[in-house]
Amino acid sequence: MARVVIIGGAGHVGTYLVPRLVEAGHEVVNVSRGVARPYRAHAAWGRVRQVVLDRGAEEAAGRFGAAIAALSPEVVIDMICFTPASNAELADALTGKVQHLVSIGTIWVHGALTSVPAREEDARAPFGDYGTWKSQIEDDLLARARRGDLPATVIRPGHIVGPGWAPLNPAGHFNPAVFAEIKAGRTLSLPNFGLETVHHVHADDVAQAVMGAIRHWGAAVGEAFNAVSPAALTLKGYAEAMYRHWGHEPALRFLPFEEWAKVVAPEDAQATWEHIARSPCHSIDKARRLIGYQPRYTSLEAVQEAVAVLPGLQG
Ligand SMILES: NC(=O)c1ccc[n+]([C@@H]2O[C@H](COP(=O)([O-])OP(=O)(O)OC[C@H]3O[C@@H](n4cnc5c(N)ncnc54)[C@H](OP(=O)(O)O)[C@@H]3O)[C@@H](O)[C@H]2O)c1
């Protein structure tokens, strides 16, 4: 069993991953600012050492990577890396010192897709800082691994879902009012034909993918893996399923995106654009084959578990 340092372990994924690590017998150190609390209580947290560090502040002082290396980890799980510079600082400090670095990327490294479901090895054309930088981080880590410098793996989650926060909704944004409208049986407007896609994943399934990467070290080093549910949803199919979930016949209307954007809040329209411009739909064949990934949740099961405890939607 290993000493595992998780950077940012008290969030969506860490809520599930940290108990899994402890239960597997690992010695776990969580590095965070000490503000966030896991979404679910679990006795395993009593056996986790907490180290309070602010990554941004430590990086600005040029000592974050060294601080992580000083914890003598065998495995490092980096939940919160968003820029190539941040990644390089950590990767340089860990070179020659760890058995495994598992970095959390995103399916947005792909940008818009050419064929679906998209595989990890398909050509990528990311756009926007977030996806572009995550793509650069992934390339850098996998190159370091293939050169034999740093044994790294990248796990790419879809839209992470779980009880305690609002899932990406059938209109492609995060405003939970959409679920309330559907639950009340009121008509929902969707952009275009509603055939653009979203690809959720339960936070516990992301945690499972990380555990699989650690367990199947030999197959995982130097590789990226999509961590999504078994199938993406169209906005229309997702909305219809949610109406039926709450006992209604679907009541949908469709508007060209530009018109639709005028009937919702600007920030919601922007969030939807970000999601449907990419319309993720990703394959999990590689993760199934190489790291034993078997997602427990379909997209709808994950969403329905989460909305069941959203304020105003319980019961
Ligand atoms: N959310 C999604 O749908 C989605 C989709 C694809 C990929 N991802 C990727 O998933 C990762 C995020 O995972 P998550 O959603 O589980 O994380 P999260 O819920 O945002 O949790 C973030 C964790 O990091 C800690 N943290 C935040 N800022 C910090 C800082 N400056 N220094 C030290 N610790 C800090 C937080 O604790 P404190 O506040 O106490 O510091 C918390 O433990 C990212 O790499 C993201 O790109 C997310």
C-alpha cells in the first residue's frame, strides 16, 4: 500500500476518492486550504492527514512542488491543476521522486468532435483557455511518462455529478430552476433541435477510474483515460427522461440558439453554448480494457440521485 498525497481532495471527486483510498489501505494526505468539506461524511476522513496549503500562494513563491515532494508521497493525485505552468512546477519537483502522478484533466481537451463516441487517441482541437491548457498539461505529462521521466496518468472526467451540488441540466447549463420547471410539468425551451449532447459522470465513478489507474499502474502510465458514464445524452432525450421521471409527458419547444439565448439569463446561455459547442460524447472502451473501469451510474441515474436532494426538489 502506498502513501498517497491528494491535492484538492475535499471536493466533488475527493468526497468519494479519499474514502476509497483509505479503505484500500493507503496512507492518505489531503492537501487543501482547509476550507471545503466533503459532501458526504465518512469515517475514513478520521484517518486522513490534512496539510493546509494554498497552491496559488505556494506557487507564487515557487515552492508548491517542493512542498508536495517533502511529504514523501509514493502516489500524487492532482485534482486542481489548470495551467501548464502550474503543472510543470509540480511535475519538475516530483521527477524521480514518485511512483505515480495521476492528474485530473477533462474531456474538454477535445473541443468539438469529429466522430462519436470520441476516443482518447482521436485528434484534438481544444478551444477556450480551460480546455486548451488542460490539453497542454496532458501532452506534457504523457510525454514525461513516455520518456521515462515521471510515471503519469491523466483521467478525463465528463460533467461531474453527485448529491450536494446542481448537475448540468437538460438545457445545458447549471441553473437548477430548469429541474423545478420540469418537475412542475411546465414547458421547457431547448436550443436548436435539442440533439446536441452532454456527457455526465458520477463523482464516485471518477474516483473509481483513479483507483483503477493506481491499481493497473503498468497499463495506466503514459496514458489518458476518459471517465464518463456509459453513454452521453441529447438535451432532448435528457429533458424527456426527466419529465417522465416526475410523472409528466414531455412539454418541450425548440428555438434556434440565438433566439433561445434571449429567453434565458445571459450567464445560462453562455454556459449552454460552452457545453453544446463541444457536445461531448466519449468512449470508455480504453478505460474498461486497461484499468477495469466499470461505471456504476448511467448519466440519468447520476443526475436523478443528485436532484433528489437538491433544495426545493426533494421528494
Ligand atoms: N466539475 C466538473 O464537472 C469537471 C468536469 C471535468 C473535469 N473536471 C476537473 O476536475 C477537477 C476538480 O475536481 P473536483 O470537482 O472534485 O474539485 P472541487 O470540488 O472543485 O474541489 C476542489 C478541492 O481543491 C481544494 N482547493 C481549491 N483551491 C485550492 C488552492 N488554491 N490550494 C489548495 N487547495 C485548493 C478545495 O479545498 P479548499 O477550498 O479547502 O482549499 C477542494 O478540496 C479539476 O481538475 C477540473 O478541471 C471537473
